[in-house]
Amino acid sequence: MAGKPKKFKIEPFKHPLKLDPNYADNTWQLLESAIHEINSHNASGLSFEELYRNAYNMVVNKYGDRLYRGLMETETAHLSKVAGRIEAAQGDGFLRALKAEWENHNKSVQMIRDILMYMDRIYVKHQNKATVHQLGLDLWRDVVVRNRRIRERLLSMLLDMVQRERQGDIVDKGLFRAMTQMLVDLGQPVYCEDFEAPFLERTSEFYRAEAAEYISSCDCPAYLAHAERRLAEEVERVAAYLDASTEAKVIKVVENELVSRQMRALADMENSGVVPMLQQDKYADLGRMYGLFRRVEGGLDLLRTTMGNHLKETGKALVMDPERQKEPVEWVQRLLQEKEKYDLLIARAFGSDKSFVAALNSAFEHFLNLNVRSPEYISLFMDDKLRKGLKGMSEDDIEVVLDKGIMLFRYLQEKDVFEKYYKQHLAKRLLHGRSSSEDAEQLLLTKLKTECGYQFTSKLETMFGDIKLSREKMADFKEYLRQRGTELAMDMSVQVLTSGMWPQTTASTTCNLPRELEQCSTEFAAYYLHANSGRRLTWQTGLGTADIKAVFGGGTRKHEIQCSTYQMAVLMLFNDAEALTYEDIEAATAIPEDDLKRVLQSLACVKGKAVLRKEPMSKDVRPGDRFSVNDAFTSKLYKVKIGMVTAQRENESEKAETREKVEEDRKPQIEAAIVRIMKSRKRLGHNELIGEVTRQLAARFLPQPQVIKKRIESLIDREFLERDSTDRSTYVYLA
């Protein structure tokens, strides 16, 4: 078996080498002499290997402190002489001398660091002292750069160079860059304290004075262009000869002086501020303002508010202009032009900023609802487009037009008022066959349903269903007549409407139909009631139309007259009489007095379209007036449409009636909302209940607080709610 391996122990010499007592001084003298040669640029004859070994031995033999202290003293003395040489330089030579000495110092410190590398690794690390390289920087900072005369002179010359460049002079950017880089190399605090802070202060003073001069001598667009140019110059300046960390700081200073302090004056500047630029569609200038104002706090708020206030003022003038209101379709078209203008402006100038889009929508909603007739006018606009405005358009173009109408509809607070008018206009289009496109009608109905839900359009859809069903009924009726072998005296078309789903555009009254129509109406009633037992027919003659063939001038002129059922009933009387008095016509037709007067006015008092002659001649119809056929009637057209004269007073009466119906329809909706809320909450304060009801109903209309309060009182009276016994402003739901 192999034996265990023997252990060897190496012991140190028991008699260490004794050093010469003057070893440290002698060695340091060699190193100090070498450092002097390096600082004097005579290092070519030095043996760096030998010098490194001497420095190494000093550290190993515990003389690191002597070596480090000697280096500090030698470099301090050397740099004091360097500072003197720099101070002696004159003019621009000062900066060049400083640059040259700094470069030489860096080279020297690099060589010295190579010699003292072992001291850096051992002594400096253990004693937590600055490395040779850092020591060189610190000494340069303290002895040279922060020499009082050098420091003040350096800062003054650098700031003067910046000032001269801002004024258009050419400066030595390379030299400037060398100085700022030197300060950065000495440490960021040195750069900030010795240069950046004074530089930013001087920058603020310069641009404050410049802003005051420019704001009083040029218009807003010119000032904005100048501010934009100055900001770009500062960015270039930082890139050219300043530290990158300065960019954000100097830009903030320039923004504050040129933009933030002046933005109110710029926005309100007469003849060239925000409002004039909006009026003149100066997209580029507004875009420049947007770009500058977005840089500073409150800038976009000011620009947005100014735009919104201007739009509210111009919009108010537009919607309340009595002359424009005479043409509702043009009134709406002008609003759409204004909307298109600002949509384009926000897209081009403000980068489609959503906050500006919201401000635009808020302004439109504000002024559009100032006019109580806005819902009616928007409905009239859609009516006009659906009757005649969409002819010849492609499907895409039609959708664009309808989307514009829906866009304005969205701004309405009283959507239920719009619904009333839209239903009336739709009824006339459907009953009189005036709609230019059934597809467009259905498309608009779909868009309204998307906006407001099924309840909003349920009755409208029923109206379309009635028209479709009426067509089928008429086809069945004609087949019914054919099978019976019955022929009608004239062609008749009947539309059966669901009661309660169609607006009552006129009172539910009938007139005495001409005998030629009696057979037609009797036959249809018999057919319908037989096919639909248990139902009841009520004739709405005030909603009908008729086409009559008429002969004038002894049979020389033939025309087809398109008129209402009431007008037809009057005209047919003259088949059996040459002349009739007002009383005769009233007794024969049983048309209500107000309607009869308007019918006779439309037939006898409209210049150029008077089918009847009235005696005495006047614009008004009175009892005792005598009527006869106007045999001299003539027209270039074969088909002549006779419109119905509508008095302004009666128009206002209809509008008041519509408003009254809307208010009545709102009451159950408000009460339903109150009950829904209280049923889920059980107890609620007055203000909270008012706010919640308003929020729930805002999609259709904005109820007034006093109206809500009345409905609450009504519900309390009917014992749906009660007041809390201890707090009268709190309501309690009664199950």
C-alpha cells in the first residue's frame, strides 16, 4: 500500500531585508523628477517600466501615503503655474490657452496614471481616496477653473459668445464645445454651477427683452414664426456646443419667455389673434400656434377655450338670425358648412386633437339648442333631402348626407321634439308618395334606431309597415272587385293606417265626398270590414290627395290638377253649377270653416294658379263671397299642382300644439324614470333624485328641475312616494 503523502510548509525568511532610511525620499525624488518631465512634455527619455517599479515598491513598503501626498503637492504647484499662464493670455487667446493647457494636462495625467497604476489599485482603493485621474480633474477644477479671475473671465466670454451668436454673429463653436466639454468632464455639478445656471438666467433675460420688443412691433403669425425659429436655434445650439442635458432646460426657459408669458396677448391680438385666424382659415398659422401652445402649461386650454367661445358667439348669431330662419333648409346647410369648416381646421391645424373635437361638439350643442325650433329645422332638412335632395346621388353620397343630418341630431337636447316633427314629415312623404328613395328612408330609420334605440323608432317602423300593408290591401281589393264584376267610377287608392301610430296632422274630421266617390268608399269599406271583422274604419279625408282632369276655355285647354281631397270636393261641385256662394260650398262639403277658407284661398286667390274666380276680388275669403270656374285659367304645364295656403297664425298654432303634445308626452316618461330610480334606491335626497332623473332622460330631452319636482309631487299624491318623516328633502319609495 502506498504511504500517505508528506506535507510541505514554506516559511518566510527569518531575517527580512532592511531598507535604507532615506529610501522613500530618494525614490520620491526620482518619481517627482519624472512627473516634472511629463508636465514639461519631455517624457520621451523616461523609462516607464523603471518608474512603475519604483512606485510599486513604495506602495509595497508602506509609503503609499508619501507617494500620494507628493503627487498632490507637485500637481498643485504645476497647475498654479498653468493658471498664471492662462491668466496672462489676452482676448480670444484666453480660451485657446485654456483649451491647450487642458489638453496637455489630460495627456500628462494619463502618463502619470500609468506610472502610479499600482497605487491606484491598492493604496487608493484601501484608503478610499480619489484615483490619479480623478485627482487630476479635481486639482484642475480647484486650481485652474475655479481660480476667481479665470472663472469669471471664462463665464463672461462664453455668455458673450452665445449672445453674439443669437444676434447673428459667427462664433468658434469648436472652441466653445471644448470649454463646455471640459466643464462636463470635471463633473456635472461643475458644468451646472459654473456655466449652465448663469447661461439659463442670461437666456431668460435675453428672450424676455426680445419678446417685449416683438410683441409690440409685429402681428401674431410673425411672432409665432419667430418663436418657432428661436426654439429650433436653441436645439441646434445645444447640439453644437452644449451638453445634451441642457436642451430641456433651455427650451423650457425659451418657451416660458416667448410663449407662456405672451400667450394671452397673442391669442387676443387685434386683427391677427386666434379669432381673426379662425375667420380667415389660416391653418398654417393656427397649426404653428397649436404646436407652440401645447409646449406650455395652460396653452392648449387657452386656445381651445378661445376657439370654443368664438364658435359659440358666431353660432348663436347664425341660429338666431331671423332672416336665415325663413329658409330652414338653408339654415341647416349653413350650420353644416360651419361644422365642415371647423372639422377641416381641427384636422389640419390641431392634428385632430380629441380635446378640440370635444370643444367643437360642446359649442355646437350649446348654440344649436339656443333656438327652440332647431329640432323642427333639422327634421325639415331631412325631409327636403328625402323628398328631392337625394335624386341622382350614389348610395355613398346619400349616406354622407344622412350622416350629416344625424350628426346635427346628436347635438339636440330635445330629441323627442325632433321625433314629433320627423313623424309628421314622414307621414306626409309616405301618404303623398313624395319620398325619393325608400332605401334612403330605411337607412335613416336604421341610423336613428342606432342613435336612440328601438323605442324611438317603433312607431316610425309601424308607419312603414302600414304603407306596405296598404299596397297589399289595394291589390286584394282590386281582385275582390274583379271577382264580383264591379267597376268603380274612378281609380282610388286607400291607405289603411294604424290608429295611434300616425301623427294627427289635422283634426279627425271628414267632409262630404262627391257622389262619384261614394261608391268607391262604400265598396272599400264593405271589403275591408268583411276581411277584418271587429275593426273600425275612420276616414281621414283631410290627409288625402286627388288628380282631376279639367277643361278650360270651352274645351281648348286641358289640364290635370293635382290637389287635396278637400280641394277636389270643392271643385267637383262646379260640374253641376256655374257659380256657388261660400255658404253653398260650406253646406255641400261640410268642410270645417278654417280649412274651407284656406281651400278657397288656394283655389281662387293665388296669382297665376287661380282655378276659380271670386267676387268680390280680395285676398281673404268671407261669407257671402261668390265663386265660379275661371275659364281663363292657363298654364304651360299639363299637370298643375295646387298647393294649400297656410296662414302664419295657423303655423304658430300648430307649433304651439306640437310643443304642448311634447310636454304632455314627457310627463309619463319623467314619472317612469322617478319610479325606476326610487324602486332600486328606496331612499334618495331631492337633489340626488333630480340629478339621476336628468341623467337617465338626457338621451331624449333635458327635463327642467321644476317639471321633475311637479312629477314627484304627483307621485306623492298617488302614494308612489312619500317624504321622510325626519328629513323633508328625502323621498321614500312605497312598495
